[in-house]
Amino acid sequence: MKDKKEKGLLIVISGPSGAGKGTIYGKVRQKMPDLKPSISVTTRAPRPGEQDGVHYYFRTVEEHKRMQANDEFLEWADVYGNLYGTPKAPVFAMLEAGEDVLFEIDVQGAKQIKEKYPDSILIFIMTPSFAELEKRLRGRGTEKEEIIQKRLGSARGEVAQYKLFDYFVTNDNADEAAERVAGIIAAEKYNIMSNEQKIQQLLAERYSD
Ligand code: 5GP
């Protein structure tokens, strides 16, 4: 039987601002270097050390709107005043090639991905409590009170949508949370539905009379 490649997994790490999803994403990528990152388009300015095409594709609002109009995004959202979006073509090319793709995006985007791609695996990251989330948002030291309150309000709305997700991981400690996320991904690799072709091949070659 011809060895047809199984489609890759689409895994989304999401959660409220301040929950630590960026840190966990970085740690999971270190633990699982075979996961391919989805590189988003953003209209925000690059931060020191960020490279175009590596961390993000830095584009103008006009360019982002043109990509929206051309249906080039798998999902896009306005995240606290900046536009973000996932270019569709590279993600589908990687999945078709059997690569597992890891996303780190906001909850609005995660929701759109689940609607368009129900096989996606959505992981929600949250602090152990709202008090802890507030502490972390304040701890950044860069945000004004008004912004902190806005993000806390959004976080309540995002947590209320937990049922859209497949997994809920509490980030009490970033290393442990990353360990849990890596465990979820490792287990998903053995999911029967996403490995159907491989299992059928195994049954035909080794377990038939
Ligand atoms: P930052 O600008 O700090 O890198 O990211 C700000 C927020 O935008 C984070 O919550 C991040 O998860 C989210 N984000 C990054 N890329 C995308 C994307 O392509 N789509 C959506 N919906 N959110 C994104």
C-alpha cells in the first residue's frame, strides 16, 4: 500500500491577555521543535529584536485590509487596537504536507479557526484566578489603569467561552503548564480520527488474516 501522508494537526494556544500564552508557546516550541509555527500578519510596530517574516509579517493597515478583502486569512481580529491575521495558504500547505502547526492567537481568532476547521485542537490558557491575572497585567508595568480594566473585562468574557475549547490549562507555573500542553499535543498524535489512514494501513498489513 502506498504510504499516503496523514494530515498534520492544527493546534491553537489561546486565552486572555496576561494569561501567559506567549511564554507557554515559546516553551512548547522548544520542547517540540518539529511543530511548525504559524506566522501572523500584524499592523503593530515591531518590538526590539523582532524580525519581519520570523516573529510576524509586519504590514500596514491598508495591506491587512487588502488581504481581508482577498480572503487571504484563515482568521483575523482587532486585538486591542491592532489588526492581526493568519495567512491561510501557508497553514494549509503545511497541514497537507503532514506538518503539525502551532498557533498563538487571541480568543476571537481561536473561535474562527474552530468554525472553519473543526479538526483544530484548541487549548485555553488561564491564570489560576482573576486576582492573579490582574496582578500579572499590573506587573507588566506598561499598561494604564484603563487598559488593565478593559483587559480584565475581556478576560471574563473570554473565560465564559471556555466550551469552544478542547482543553483548559491553568498557568500556575509556566514550565508545568508548558509540560501539560506538550502532553496534550503528544496524546493528540495518537488520536484515532486524525490517524485513520495510518491505522487502516497497519490493520491491512499486519492484522489481517
Ligand atoms: P503581541 O502583539 O503582543 O505579539 O500579541 C498581542 C495579541 O495578539 C496576543 O493575544 C496574541 O495571541 C494575539 N495574536 C497574535 N497573532 C494573532 C493572529 O494571527 N490572530 C489573532 N486573532 N490574534 C493574534
